[in-house]
Amino acid sequence: MRLGIPFCFVHLTLLSIPLIGWSIASLVACAALYAVRALGITVIYHRGMAHKSFRMGRRLQAAGAVVATAAAQRGPLWWVAHHRVHHRRTDRPGDPHSPVQCGLLSSHVLWMFSRANMGTDLGAVRDLAAYRELRLLDRFHHVVPVALAASLFGLGALLSHTVPSLGVNGPQLVLWGFCVSTVLLWHCTFAVNSLGHCFGRRPYATRDASRNLWWLALLTMGEGWHNNHHRYPASARQGLGRFEVDPSWRLIRAAARLHLVRDVRTAPRRLPGGGGEPVRSGRTSGAGDHDAAGRRARPARALSGPGAAA
């Protein structure tokens, strides 16, 4: 219930769009905060923390977790724990958000409000729970998005007085910069759990219903290549084909070249035609075998070029 009230409230604020209006500045804020927070979720929460696709220093991990928490998808321990359980039990009993097990609507959003999914399985995130800053951020996860909304209100109020030609004000910047971008990011992220197991292509015969959905990949910084991801969960690169756009991978690769991250893991070398090593049927093996934290059963191919000291 406590989680559902702010969730519903943020959705309801969208009804005020005709009253509050919009401006170019507010639309830019919406797009920018969508992109930055989406990358926080995909790069830090998902590929960095949940799957250990690369190593990063403690300060970068903490800063990235703050950015991801600003997306209002709860704290790092809760998010990562549920995602690791999802990979451990994908589309089988025990998967917290499987459309195969509980239907499309439940896998998209209702699962979060289930009493069974409210808590955090600390046993699934012992590696992350060792960091005091992540425990604090997880406990007070609501503070970051509230602070972001308050900052946007203050910035909008300031701009309305100092640069009135922008046509932006406090309520408008909160509405577009926080509320609209947050709702869009929520449902695009949730769609990976729901639509990503119902619609799209299956280049790999994984033991689940995961699928590649190109338009969802564009909206989620590369997360829509979901069948690729379930075939190679620990790969920092999810867009394996030549034309499979993956902005999250590009950011990780750039960070490695700048010595910000190291030990970047990727899927085996792709075949000339596209998405990597084909799996014809049955159980995935080799690079597809991982434990809940994303550790490989055998050594993965490392990203060429220097990494960063953690």
C-alpha cells in the first residue's frame, strides 16, 4: 500500500498536463532525465550489480546507484535481489514477474505490490549488502526521487524569474522532468519483464520465453534484446547483432577505455551473420550457465583494451 500510493499519485499528475502546459525546456528536461536514469538502471543496477558484467570502483558504484535510485524503482538491494531471483527461476514457479506464470498485467506491474515481493532477499545480494552506502540507499530509496523532484521545482522557479523567455516554471519542470519521464521509464522498464517474454524474435532456444523486441531495445537503452540477454546473462553487451543498437554497451565500453571500469565480460565472438553462437534446441550451455549473481561457469571473453582499477 505504501508503495502503491506514490506510484498512483505520479500517474495521476499526468492529468494536469493540459493545465500546466509545456515548453521546449521542459521537454528537454524530460528526455534528458529519462535517458540518464534509464542508463543508471541498465548499466549500474542491471549489468553492473545484478550480473557483474564489469567491475567498478566503490565510489562509481555508489554514485551510479544514486542515479539509478532516482528512477524511483526502489533501492539497489531490492532491485538486484528480485532480478537475480528472476534469472534463477525464469518463467517457472518462483519467478516474481513472469507472464507465463502469472499473466501479462501481473508481470508488468502488479507483481511489485504483492506482499511476497515487498521485502528483499538479502541472501541473494550478500555481495552488495556488504557496502554500507548501498544498505542506506536501499533503506531510504524514496529520498533520492523526492530530492530530484524538489530540485526541479526550485530550478524551474529560478528560471521563470531569471530567464522568463524559456517559458518554464517550477510545476512545469517537475511535471515533465520528473513525473512524465518517470512514468515513461517505469513502463518501458516493466515492458522488458512482460512484453519481452511474450512478443518478438527468439534467435536462441533458451529454457524460458524471452524474446528480442527491437523497438523496446531502442526505448530501454538496449535492454529489449532480451533473448540475447537470457542466453548470455553476464555479457555487458546485449545487442549482439550488427544492427542491434545497445547504448548501454557503448557507455560501458567508453567507461572501460577511460579506465573507469574493468574486467568487462562479453558473449563469445559473434558469427559473421549476426547474433552470436547459435543454440538449436534444449538446455543452454557454456557461456549461458551462470549463478544468480551472473558469474560464468567458464571464462568469458574480456573486452579488448585497458580496463580501470576498481
